[in-house]
Amino acid sequence: MTTMNELANRFKGVFTALVTPFRDGAVDYAAYDALVERQLAAGVAGLVPVGTTGEAATLSDEEAEELIARTVRLASGRALVMAGAGANDTSKTVDKVKRAERAGADALLIVTPYYNKPTQEGLIAHYGAAAEATGLPIMLYSVPGRCGVEIAPETCATLMQRHSNIVAMKEAGGDAGRVTRLRQACGESLIIHSGDDGLTLPFLSLGALGVTSVVANVAPGEMVRMVEAWQRGETTRALALHEMIAELTDAMFIESNPGPVKAALALSNLAGPEMRLPMVPVSSGNREKLAGVLGRFASASSSFQEMR
């Protein structure tokens, strides 16, 4: 039986919210595999396929299941695979949960139902149904800017009391104060991830264990080094890395995610910029801005390594 300390250790560090590359409308599995291998080489602690950044809402069930299974095979125990398994229909969520478990996922990331705007009681019923459908650890995902509803700390506490496999929260509301409110309501056993790259250090300082990161698609090594520096107590180094990554982090949201991160990967010759409608590639003006940001980041990263 996994202890809480063992479980917490598995969720420590950088988890990359993986993009899903497309080519001519189809999933570009070769590019995806290469992206996953790059993440593993950088030493990320976790991989998150078919989440928001992976354009899960536009993937077929078969595509999602294949992406999860591929991630599991490629990771081969080197990183925890936490699969996206959310939808705005509870029965569909339960089906996604079962498919992700069948594909070999180690854990599940389940977003709040979007568009419906359920009450807190509705969230309790929704997540309860998902938790009862699996034995895998579940990370709740609160992102009110996309979904229109926030998981209240008291709701999180209720869910943890009723379902032992609900163990974590990805907090993406842009408010570092939520870390404290969640810990006060749920206790220190709640595993918290920052869902906003720019708030990673503030979250860690308040008791979070990691980050589910968009920018790590582009800069996995730098994100890993920043979080590991913090974990070792090297706060000055962690802050320096944070400041070095900051402009790139901000640029990842110059348009709706995952447009900018896909553009950055394309500019870096790592994957194509193609997206599925209703998402479209970033504007030419923003693409130029991203090119400038990437150039400055590469220079800063190189200089930082030389100073070590």
C-alpha cells in the first residue's frame, strides 16, 4: 500500500502539460514521441498527456487513449504519467477515466466541467462519480478562467474525506493565496501543483509540491533546474532561474494556450504549429514577438550555464 509520503514524492517537481502535435489534421505521433523523449532527457518528474495544452477537447477517444498509452510506454517508469480525463459530462468523464486507466496511466488530472457551471454540490457529485470509477490517484483541476467555476477549498476537503484516491489539486486561478486556503481546509496531505508557470516559486514557498507546466514544453531543463534548486534550499539560484524564464513564461500566454507554445516549438524546429479548430495558429505579429523572446531566452540560458 502506498503511503502518503511515497505518494507525495511521486508528485514532486515539474510535470509537463504536453502539447499534441498535428500534421495535416492527424496526430503527428513521431513528433509527439520526440517531444516526450526530450522531456524525459531533461529529467521532468511527470508527463501530462491529453490535457488542456494537449487540446483534449478536439481529440477522439481513440486518439486520446493512444497518446496516453504511448506516453506510458515511452516513460517506462522514468516519469509519472498523469493523464487528462475531464469532460463537461459526468458519464463521459467516467468513460475517459476508465480509458486512461486501461491505457496504463499512473494518475488522472480531471478538470472542472466547463460551460455547465455546476454548483459546488454538483462538483462533489461529479468528482465523486469519477473517483468511484477508478483506483488511480486523482488530481482535481481548478481553472476558473476557462471553466467558469472554481473548486472551493471546502469542496476539495469534502471530496478528500469521501474518496481516498482524491489526493491533489492543480490550482490555476492565478491566486497564490489559494494554496494557504486549500491547506487550511484540507490539511497538509493535499498535494498542490501550480497551474500557472509564473507562480511556481510563490506556490512552492507556500507548500505546493510542484508545477504542471506549459513552458516546460519549450524549456524543460530550465524548469527542472529551478524547481530542484528550490527543493535543495538554493533559493537565490531558484529565483535567478525564475527571472531568466519569466519573459518566456509570459509569452506562452500572448494568445490562448496552446497557440503560443506550439508556435515556440515550431520556431525551435521541434514540432509543427498546427492546431484543430476552433483554435488557430498565432498571428504573424505574435509569432515574430515569440521569435524575439526565444532568441533572448536562448542567450540568457547559455550565459547562465557559463556562470555555473
